Amino acid sequence: MKKPQMKEETRKKIDNFWYYYKIHVLVVVFILFVASAFIKDIVTKVDYDYSVAFVTEEMMTNEEISSIQSVFEREAEDLNGDGEIHVEVQNYTIPQGDSADPQLVAAGQTKLTVDIQEGTSMIFFLSPGCYESYKDSGVLPADESEYIKFSDCTGYEEAGSPKELGDLMGALRLVEDTKLKKDQNKMDYYEANKELFEKFTEKTLRGE
């Protein structure tokens, strides 16, 4: 008869503990959950050496992004010295025309604006419609002749010649009259991107 009594006493102790300390326990569990998620994010987060912006009217497919990313990474350098080479392909989708969803347009424009202000991307590829919208921004070249057609680049062929992206126009962003010009780290990053862009557009620059 002692065993049932012991079990009953144990149950009462547990119930009593939970009654007085359940909030404390839940808080600790929540903190541990957040901490583990934060640590996992840090451990698994990719530290990109470059970011390349694709400003398009329609969203690019994962396959297109992956293939282009691979081509850039074959020509890129380890800028951050972590022993790995990673190039991020940022697709800013900004629909054009009167029928475009205002929310999608606003979201794409906001992300692109942050990129431009921070100098995250130095290499830009734009759809013809997006070029018309941003050619007078003072951040991207206004003259169409300063752009290189994506389909004319060696990198385009190496990426599998995605037909839907053939008309994109590529160029380096302008930095001369921006705050980036005073930041030596950003200018070093710009020069590295310039070299990468020249490798990607090798065929066009050689006039082949």
C-alpha cells in the first residue's frame, strides 16, 4: 500500500511545482528555442562574396538563378577570406504597366532601393521595361549603349542560354557621385565586381 501513496505524493509535488513555476518553465523553454534558432541561423548563414542584381518584370525561376550563380562563382574570388566562394543572385521583381500589382511593385522597389543605398550589388541586369523606369535614376547608366545584352555574354551561354532572360541589359552601377565613392571598402568591392563583370561579359568585350 506504500507504493500508491508514494506515487500520489510524487504527483502532488509535480502538480504543485507546475502550479507555481509553469510560467518560469515556459519562459526558459521559449528562450532556449529562440537561442537555438539564432545559433542555427548563424551557423548555416552563407557569407556571400558578391551580390548580383537582376531587376525583372517577372520572377526568375530557381533553376535560372542557380545556373547563373554557378557561372559567376566559377569566375569569382574569395573576397571575405573564408576559404569559400559564394555569389548571391538577387532577383528584384518589379512588374511594369498599369495592370501591375501595386503591392508587388512597392515590395520590389523597396528592396532594390535598399540594395542601391547600401551598395550591396554593383552588377545589374535589367529587363528593357525596368531599364526605362530606372535609366534616369542617376544610379544606373542612362545611355542604352553602355549596357551589354545578356544573350551576348559568354556567361549567358555557360548558364544554359535561358531564353526568357536573353533581352536583359547588363551594366555596372554608377558610383562616382555617390557616398560609396568615399568608402574605400566599397570601392575595393566595386573593382572586384568590375573584374567579375568583365569576365562574365568576355565575349562581348572582345567583339567576337
